[in-house]
Amino acid sequence: MTKKIISVCLLFAIAHLTKSQTYTIQSPNSIVKAEFLVNKKGQPEYRVYFKNKAVIESSSMGFELKENPSLKDMPPMKDNFLVSRVDSSLANDTWQPVWGEVKTIRNNFRQYIFHLIEKDNLQRRLNIIFRVFDDGVGFRYEFPSQKNLNVFAVADETTQFHLTGNHKTFWIPGDFDSNEFQPSVTNLSDVNASDGKEVNEIAFKTSIDNKTVQTPLMMKTNNALYINIHEAALVDYPAMNLSLNKNNYVLSSTLVPDAYGIKAYLIAPAKTPWRTIIVSDKATDILASKTILNLNEPSKIKNTTWIKPMKFVGVWWEMHVGKSTWDYAGTQDASNAQDLQPSGRHGATTANVKRYIDFAAKNKIDGVLVEGWNTGWEDWFGKWKENVFDFITPYPDFDVKELSRYARLKNVKLIMHHETSGAVSSYERQMDTAYRFMKKFGYDAVKTGYVGRIIPRGEHHDGQWMINHYLRVAEKTASYNIMVDMHEPVRSTGLHRTYPNWLASEAARGNEFNAWSKGNNPDHETILPFTRLMGGPMDYTPGIFQIKMDKYDPKKTEQVHTTLAKQLALYITMYSPLQMAADLPENYEKHMDAFQFIKDVAVDWDDTRIIEAEPGDYITIARKAKGKQDWFIGSITDENARDININLDFLDKGKKYMAIIYADGKDADWKNNPMSYIISKQTVDNTSRLSVKLAPGGGCAVSLKQVK
Ligand code: NOJ
Ligand code: CA
């Protein structure tokens, strides 16, 4: 690792700084520029430019504060400042993620630290740190240790993002507890966060904030700049929603509150997450950006050899489609779990789990997730009560010991499921016991879940208390050498760099909505990489082959809103080191030729090329398998058919490759003919082009194996 830091420390005599000085921070190759100043009123302001075009106009920064614990108002920290000192440096180094989309990541930015001090008697100090990369800007606030600011509360952060116009925007409504919304695509002036609400059938409807939208917020300007606003390294602080003023296109930070309306409780020295603005004139650069990862801290886990990207199947989709149930009895009228009477519909039986283990073993799938294995599911949903689950008591028809023996014999890993039903206080009490139980029975990975309102009551999924909880889970699972996949947590902010055992999160509207709701629009998967996935991998659960749900019950009208081939392409376009083959073994067995792609596809990569992309329309990505010569391509489109013509110039020169192309059938169409696909083979090299037709709502997956 090479690290070059040139540190320039500029000390200014305070007396000379009464007039506003603008500091210009150029990115290493002068593509992005940030400007910072403290104006005449002593207010900090910043601007951002891309190739000299304004991206963010003059925007304010600062805080409204309260005393802790009285919660009485404290003078705000947003004006009356002087710049007392400026430090600048340049970083240019590389690092290797434990797993990821590429083998090596370059971290190249110019940093300025502005040390501000209040002009009045309080003389409180605030540092604002800017890091300017060639594809964007990160800035954060730091409260240094000081006499007049120690234990305090943040009532509001007053950071603004002053946009330059009425951009096209990909947004979901602000909600303190859920991100499981279908994104809307409108101009900023048409953002109406109270619309689109009804599409979140499992939202809690208690914390929707009509005036805000969530990040990552993706925008496109009418001069074709792509802008993404999000945050990095969300630690000990609430998530940031953005409220929009349609008169001037100013987005203002709106932090998720606790029951008292307080946003964060801090003790100096303290720092906020980074606010990120990623910008380019190419949509592909947005998807390739590593800025959010670079703004996170290196891995805190020293020995990472036990952390392994993987594919898995699960006793899971069959519950979502109504073939079986999570619960064992259907009703909870027994005082003792062992007295429950079986309904005969329970999914997580020993025999059924063995069936999945056999399927995984036969097809070289690494793991089997089992949901509904522990008692409590008769009574888990929509209750807002504690102690529903204990995470160590299996239902009588789930033989944990035998299954652990059987899985080991078959060389398959069982994946644990901890649904907390929002009772996080119960979970916190039981985490050690639950993880010890996992280790005893050979489980190395857990999927956690936070469906429902949070206990402690008054806390929200995206508030400071829960942010700290997710980190406790990441740290504690790491201490047991356990990998974790979180459902219904806060959206990701790149913390998988620091905790690489935190393989993935859901934190958006997953494929499951297609099983039991009006589903995800055909453009959904072309938007998610530009929004939710900017912060990190998503457990989207691709790979549904049985597209229409009337197969399970003729009355059902639900369906997956893609073709079968597009479900394959998602293994490439929806990056995650943890990929589920989400459909039922019996559905795969009918299409083993198409399932071959899921068997072959890698989950960890040495290289990634974003070939073409337009948010809401299409994405084509090629990735090179870790430690191998094999490449895989995924290409998806929205509701419109599309012809792709891919240049294979990324392949090794002079080598031949066998391309297997999993394409939409001739008359395929997500609505009327979604399961039609054609598989063809072709020998190619780095001078070849691949032409494929994508159906409406369709896609294409390609595996490229080097021929020896
Ligand atoms: C919602 C999760 O997203 C889903 O994967 C899980 O099956 C259910 N909760 C039950 O925990
Ligand atoms: Ca969910």
C-alpha cells in the first residue's frame, strides 16, 4: 500500500479573517471542485462544480443544538464563525477489499479541514472536513473536544444541498422505518412524497414524513449531469432524509428523530457521517464510484479468512407464495410451544430442509437459509410486543441436531434466521445466547429481520439508537466469526468496508414484493443500483423462475415483473457477495438448463466494467470472477424492449472464450410470456461483439469461460 500525504498547515491570524475568503478545493485531476467560505454573518457555505458546471449552489451548513439532559435550547452552531486554521492534504493510495466488485480500489482525494471557532464568548469549535474526489465530494462535521461543548444533543442539522434546477429525480418518500417503496421518477417540482405511499404494503404507516425523500437520491439534470446524494459511514447518528423546497430546489437535511424529537445525542469529540455528492456526466461512472467505500474506515476485523461470499437457497419463497407457513400451528392457543398442534403446513420441517440441503449439495450451492424454524411465528406480526422469539427453541418438527449433522455431511452451510419482529430490546438481551447456539450447531451466517415497530418504543429503524444497534450486531457477530445479512435495517452507507462480515442488507423493496403485492415495476431493478445499492450490497433475492403466482393458487394474480432471463441477469447487475437462488427446487428442476447460469455465476470479483447504464432504463455490466479467467455479463431493460451490442474488448487478448448466452425467447415479454428463454453458445474473443435482443421487462445473462 502506498500512501502519499502532503500536509500543508496554514495558520491564519484571526484578526485578518473578518472578510470572507473563498477556499477552492480541486479534485486530484481537477474534474470536481468544491468551494468553501464563511460569509459575512459567519455562516459556513459550500458549493460544488463538475467540469466547471455548478452542481450545488451556495448551501449552508451547521446545527441547532440542545442541552443534554435538560433538552433546553442551546445557541445554534451555524453562524458567527471564523476560520481559525486550514489543513490540506492529498491522499493517493490503494486498498484491497475483503470481497467486492474489484480487486483493488484507488483512494485519491484532496482534503481540506476547516477549523471554525465562534467569535463570541462561547468560542465553541467546529471542524468541517472536505474530501474532493474526481467523481464527487464528501464532507463531514467534527466537534472537537472543548470546554463549552461536551455532552449535548443535536436538534437539527442545517446542511443544505442547493440544486441548480428542476432535475429528473428517482425518489422514495421519507419514512423513519422503511425503505420498501417503489421509486417514483419525476422532476423535483413533482415530488410529492405523500404519493406512492400505498405501494408499501408492509410499511408501518406511522412514520411517513410527507415532506421528505430518502437518500441515496439519484438525479439527472437537463444538461445531462448525474448527481447522487447520500451519506457514508453512518455511525452513532441518525440517517438523513431530505426535505425539498420547490421554490428554489434546496434540499435540507432532515434527520430521523427519537421519541423526544431529538436527532442525536453526542459527546465531544464526535463526528457526523460524511455527506456525499457523487457526480458525473456519465451514468456509468455513478455505478462505478468507490467514493462512499473510500470514505469508510478500513476493516476492523483483523482475521477475515472466515468471511466467504456465497450463494444460497432457502425454505423461504415457499412461505412468501403461500405454499407453506413460517408457523407450525396456525394459532397460538398453547401455553407451551411443545403443546402446539401442527397445522400440517409448516415449511421448516426436518424432511423439507433436507430436501433443500440435497438440492444445494447436488448443485454446488453453498448454503441453505431456513425461516420459521423457531417458536413464535403464530404470534409474530403486527403486535409491537417483546419476547415473541427466543432464537434457541426450535419447533418440534425441526431437528436442529440432525440437520446440523446432515448439512455437514453434505458439505452445505445452514443459514440461521433471527426475525426480531422489531423487539430489538429482546434481541439485544439474547444475542450472545443466540450466537452461541448457532456456533454449537455449525451455523456461520445469520439473516436478521426487523419487521414491525421498534421496541424500545419511540425509536425508529433509521434513528440513532437503531444505527448503533446494527453496528452492535455487526461487531458481535464478527466476534463469533458470524456473517450477517440484515433485513429492514437502515440503508447501507459503505460500512461493509469496516465490517466485512456484514455481507448484505435488504433496506429496499426486494423481489419478495412480487410474490404478494402489486409488485415491483419493470424499471425497479434499473433504478436500485443508482439508489439503494450506492451504499452497499442488497439481498434482493433474485432467481425466480416461476414468474406467475397462479401456479400456486389459480386465484392469485401476482407475478414477478420481469422475464426469467432478466432474473438471471440480476446476479450481475444487482451486486451482492451473498446471492440467493430464491425459487423453489422443484421450479429449478424444470429448467436446469437455465439454472446452470446460477450454478456457474461467481459472487466475488476481481474486476467490474459498467458497460452502459441509464437510471430507470437499462444497465449492462461485465464482471470477472475472483481468481479466475471467467467473465459474466448481465444486461437488463425496463418495460421497453432493447437491442444490446456489447463490445467484448475487456477479454484477454489472444484468448478464446466459450460464451453461453441466456436470452429472452423471441416472443418473450414480462407480462404475457415471461418464461420464454433461449440458450445459445458462441466462441468469442476480445475483438467480438455480442448482439442480443432484450424483451420488454427482459434481460440477458452471459457466462464466458476461457477455452484452454
Ligand atoms: C421480511 C423479510 O424481508 C423476508 O425476507 C422475511 O422472510 C420476512 N420478513 C419474515 O422474517
Ligand atoms: Ca423486507
